[in-house]
Amino acid sequence: MPMNPADIEGMIKAAMPDAQVRIEDLRGDGDHYAAYVTSSAFRGKTRVQQHQMVYEALQGRMGGELHALALQTSAPPEA
């Protein structure tokens, strides 16, 4: 069963409360999403580490309920 975009967003925000998250259903099938995530938790992390943080937030659903997720991650600009 495909994941709901609100569930994906909720799981990411639960792991990174300050995250700004935007989810797009790329094919309209509930199986292929793009996630744009900005969080101060990413500051000082490599892109690979940032993506690993998002995958951890999804608690093992990648490859199962969530078939494909294109990620774009970033830290917010420093004030």
C-alpha cells in the first residue's frame, strides 16, 4: 500500500521538528515522490549524511511502502 504524502512529511518533521518539508507525487501513483527538506539539523553534514537522516526518519519504509523518493536537502541560511 502506498504512503500518503502527509505521512512522509509527518515522519520527517517528527525526527527534525524545525524542518520545512515539501512533498511532490511525481507520477500520481502514490509510489514515486520528491521531498524537499530544509533543516538546521543538516548544518555541517554532507549530502549523504543529510539523506541518511531523512531515510532514518522514514523508519525503514524506503523500498517497501515507499518505493522511490528523490531527495533535495539543505540547511537554512545562517542568520
